[in-house]
Amino acid sequence: MRFKLKAGLVLLLVFVIPFFQSNAIRVQPESKIKNIYIPALCYHRVTPQISSVYDLTPEMLEEQIRLFIGEGYQPITVQQFIKLQKHPEFFPDKPILLTFDDGSKGHYQYVFPLLQKYEIKATFFVYPSVIAEKSDKMITWSELLEMSEAGMDIESHTMSHPFLTKRTEMPDDSEYLKWLDHELKDSKRVIEEHLKTRVTSLAYSYGWHNRVVEEKCVEAGYQAMLTVNWGCNRVDENPYRIKRRVVSNAMSLRQLQKYIASRPLSLEIISPEDSAIIAEVPEVQFRLTNRELNLLDIEVGRNSGEIKPNGDGVFSFHLTSLYSGYNMIIVSGYDGQKQLYMESWGFDYSP
């Protein structure tokens, strides 16, 4: 297929081509772009000795990688996702984001060799306060540099991995905002100085965020922020609220396969708004915009159940209790062909 390149696409192709050496780059027709969805997965420790539900052995991770490749998924990095959003015609058919949080030693010892073995790339989110020149438990700067030079995407996970919304001060308190600047700006600066690369995205530590934190991230120069909300991302997903599910060792391959094949559940949020800061227990309300599903499952912290729309098409769910801090709302359902649809958003509950 022949096509003329616009001047602005040259840099994009220079960035993209090395990641798709085994797959011919082609232009996606506009009719297909809207049906491309991007699941994002969040991994933590990879270690032979499991001690947490979020630990995976190298063998478990390799089994999942083989599943992705076997299903035709093409891993892309977060930096690549950001660039492809501006030119979605270059998205692969089945992209997937593989991300690894916290910078444990296993990311270099076990994950990096696996990625090289299967010739794929991933994104690693690290927080500089635990990175040193030598360490038996955490990744080092020299190891991160080696990974970066091999094409891995190294990004920020804040400076010290705190709950960014957990505070006693009001959101506009000057000391709190100054502390946020330190966590967001300094982590970006330190990583860039050590690796001589550009940091463009941040993964919220623990997934906790709100609109104040989001605004400070944008001010700090981040082009994308990743949550731990569930659901696949659209090509035109808000880059400040990329959804990403944490993988646990309790997930079977079948469950993982079903999740990454899920489709976004398009809805109009009525309340509470995404990333809002609220002081009273809200009633969850939304309306579907493009799919008729008359029965949905909902989960918000310790609250869960099935919900149906009222006569005006509004789904409502009353919450009885909430955790103080960030609360995620997960809504899901199946159509007649047993296709899973899912959407998720969250809010900061600060009573």
C-alpha cells in the first residue's frame, strides 16, 4: 500500500518502527480504528518465592506472555500509546500495555530477559527514593539504564510512593501542594537525569488520585497518567485517566483472557463525577449511551449488587458505607453473545 507521509508523521514512524520489526506497519481504515481497544495490565513483583497475592513467578508471567502472543496481541509501551493516539491509523490490530510497578529486583532479573526472549517491550514505573547504585532487593540505576537502552519505557511512580490524596490539609493548602510538586516533579527530574531520557507518564501510587492531583500532574509536565481502574481503553481514551488492571496470582488464564477481550461499556456519568472530591456518601447514577443491557453488576468497595435502569434509563445504586480515600466504581455486564462489557471510574471520599 502506498501513501504519502505528512511531515508530522516522520518522527512518529521513527519512534514506532523499532517496536514492530516483526510486523508490517500499515494504515488502519477509519472504520476499524473505532473498534480497536487497548487493555492495560499492572504487574508488581516477579519472584520465584511468592509471598503476596500480587506476586507472580517467572513461569506464571511467561505463561501469560505466551497467551497474549498466541491471541495476537502486540505489546506497546505507554510512550508509544501517547504518540499513537495522535495518529490512530498506525495502531496495531490488538495492542496491549504491559506495565510493571515499583522497581523490584525481579523486574531486571526475570522480566527483562523474558521480554527480550519474546522480542516485546513494556513500561516500568519506578520511584527514585528506593533506587540506589547497588541493591539486592530493588532495581538499580545501572540496570534501569540497560533496560532503557534496550527499548524499555521507564516512567515515574512518584518520588516515594505515597497516597497522593491522603492528607489532613485542605486540597488548596500551600504545604500540601508544595509536597505534591516534590513527589511529581522531582521524580520526573531525577529519572531523566539518571537515564538521559524523557519521562512522559506517571502511574498513581496505589491508584489513588483526584482532580487536584491530576491538575498537578499536568502542571508537572506529564502527558499521561495511569490509574488502576478496570476496563479496556479506547483509542481516544483520556490520556490523564488510562485504565489499568492489577494482575494477581489468583487470576486464572481464562479470567485474564476474558478480561483483555472485554469491551468498554459506554455510559454517561451522572454522579459522582470521575476523579471528584466528595465529603458525603453519594448515590451512584449513570445512563448507558450506546448499548442496551438491562442488568448490570456493580461494585464499589464493600458495596456490590445487580442494578437495572428506571423508566428514564438511569441506573442507580445506593452506597451504605465507604472507605476514606479513593473508591473505584466497577460496572460490568454481558450481551446475548456472552461478550463482557465493562467501565470503571472513581472518586476521592474525604468526609
